[in-house]
Amino acid sequence: MRAVGLTIQTQCTGSFVADLPTIKELEKALSEAGSAHHEYEMVTLSGIRDQLWPGFYSAYVLGKLGNFTRPSVLSQLLESSPDSDNWSKTAAETVHKILLK
């Protein structure tokens, strides 16, 4: 269930976080962004890797879940998220943890 009206100011970024989605919501949106981005790379970029992927993911996630943080902040957090077998989950946990600091 989503926290309604949760607005905090983060210490690490100094930005306001409004209506922060749950980890599960973030994970789902990141997974969907990954599928959409893969299609974008295959169809639009003819299989070439998109070096600007964090911006694509940020735009997708914020469009789906609302502007809970600035796109530049989310892009940086996604780019710095560690690789794992389930990157969407790891990235969601990382984003949530840092934005709640």
C-alpha cells in the first residue's frame, strides 16, 4: 500500500520527496522501464546500447509513479545502483533507502 501524502526533505540531496512510492511499486516500474528500454534499443537504436539509459528509466518511472523526486536525482541513483540478478529490486531498494535518509 502506498504512503499517502508522505513528504520529506532528504539530507543527502536536499530535495523534497513527495508521495514516495513503495519498494514494490518502484521495482515494478523499473522492470517495466527495462522492458520498454530494451524495445527502444532494439527498434529505434537498431540494437546499439543506449549510454543515456538512466534518463530513459527516470522519465518512465516518474511518468508512471509521479514526481516523487527530481529526474536528475533519480538518474544518478539508478546509475549508481549495484548490478545484481534482480537489478530492478536492488535499484528500488537503493533508491528508497537513499531518498528516505
